[in-house]
Amino acid sequence: MKGPAGVLALVLAETVAGGAVFLFLTPLWREVKRGFFKLTGLLLALLGIAAWGAIGAARQAGDAAGRWSWWLALAFVAITVVWLALLFARAPRAARVAGFLSLGVAVAMLVALSGTGDESQAVSLVQLLAGSVFMGAVLDGLLLGHWYLTDRGLSRGPINRFALALIGAVVLEAAAVIAGGFGPVEGSSQFSPLLTTAGLASWLALGMVAVTALIAVMIRLTLRGTRATAVQAATGFFYLAVITAFAGELAAKVRFLP
């Protein structure tokens, strides 16, 4: 894959994979009402469709990794739609099983996408996994913060956990950005020369990760307050985190593709 469409495809794929992992591999199923899963699942399906379209636009002829990524992105969307339909049909157990199956497809999609990178596949996969944790934490954290407006009786446990997860995620993402290097990139003319030739992309990505880290600390400190408005304030910080995380991941993935 090449160009801006390829960079966008990588970030969207990371977002849906991370969002699904945090949705099904944390205790949320036992803590929040099923409406939260419906809301998050709908968003994951839409973002998955966008990732599928971006992969299709960016893949090159004869690129086996790009072709497999495209099919796996489509499979992820299909399984997400299936578990959503089961949830709406009031079959929660079957929906949860299908949700866990979607996680395997999401990881397989990241493995396939790692084959499109300019580094070794192992290094590329680590970068994609770190990006998935990073983007998944901010996306699900934001949605959960909004969910507190509908479920007034929900304890602070889930959003406190996401605040801690975001702090851990920025550490992983910073390590992944540093592992990607800071030297010049023989980039496509579709990118700014400042990003590719001067190596500014990695510094910009690291700066956005640092800002996200500061926001994560602010979220954690805000949630120490006892007022109900503390969750609303933390949700506002999650909005900022989504913006900085997305910008940072876009900059980081400029170096990823050949």
C-alpha cells in the first residue's frame, strides 16, 4: 500500500482492532448495559467499512499483503454486523461469542497489514499492535464517558480503568514511535517534504503522544473528584485525546509504508 490512503487505512484498522479488543477483553460486559455495546459496535462497523475502503484504494497490484488485508477488513465488518444483529435480536451469548471471533479476525488483519510495512514484519506488527492499544483506549474511553450520561448508576470503575489503560497505551506508543526511527524517509511526493525528507513525521508523532500522555494524566486527576461532573470533565479530555492520538498516529504511519 502507498500514499495518504494507505496511512489512513492503517490508522483506521488500528482503531477498529483496538476498539474491539477493549470492548470484549475487559469486564465491560458485566458492568454496562447492552446499549453501550450496540453504540460501540455500530461505530466499529462504520470505521471498519472506512478502513476496508481505504485499504482498497491504497493497495497495489500484485500486493498479496494488501489483498489479504482487504479481505480480512471485510470479514471484520461482516462479523461485527453479525454480533450486532444478534445483540439486537436479544441473543447476548451468541453475540458475545461472535464478538470474540471478530478479535481473531482483527489481529489477523493487523498481521496482514504488517506485511505492507517498510520495516521487518515483526517490527511493523509491534508498531501496529501498539497503535491499536493507543487508538482503542481513546475511542472506547470517549464512548464510555458519554455512556455515563445515560447510565447514572454506573460506578467509576470502568472509566478509571480506561484512564489507566490510556496512560499505559501512551508508553507503548512512544516506544513504537521511537523504534520506527527519526531519520529521513524516501517518501512519496504525495506527502509534504518536511514530513518525509526532514524526518519531521516521527518528531510530530512523538510530540502528539506526549500531549496525549499529559491529557491522560489530567483525566486521571479529574476522576479523583467526587462530583458527578468529574466524569463529564474527563470525557471532555478524552475528546482532546482522540484528536491528538489520531494526529500522532497519522504522523507515525507516514514512515511505515515503503
